[in-house]
Amino acid sequence: MKKSMLDILACPIDKHYPLELFELDARLEGGTANDTVIGDGILFCHKCSRFYPIVDEIPVMLPDELREMQSEIEFLQKWKNKLPDKVIKYGNPWHL
């Protein structure tokens, strides 16, 4: 996902904008910060405390009932040392 996509993304649950981005694996593909490509990361909604993983450059922004709990828990465990407590301990729909 290019960092510039933050300008158009909102939480699919409550439509809150803007979402907070936590870059876990990123690379610069141009001259500006908006040219940064996020390989892995988290989008976080401050209104409902939901997180949405970015996996292999794709933001996974599904409603709760369509999300895969086990794969997202594994994602959180993989990156727990780089993520803030508000995502790891209190993030919706599940947390560590």
C-alpha cells in the first residue's frame, strides 16, 4: 500500500477519518514520504479502537465477521515488539 492511500481510507465500521498508520515493514519508492510503500503495517481507528492489518502491501479492511482471527493474532504476535499497547492489548475486534 502506498502511504498516499491514507488520504482516502476511512474505518469501514464507523467511517472515522483519518486512520493512524503504524509502519512495520516499509520502503521508499520515490522522492517523498507519500511514495513510501508499506509492506506490513497496521491501520488504527481512534474512534472504535479497531485495527486493520496491512499484509504484503494490501490493507485488510473487512467487517469483524469476515476477519480471520487466527491469522490476525499471528500477525500481532509477529510484530508485538513494534506495535503500541493500544493495538496489542486493547485493539478490536481481538487482541493479545
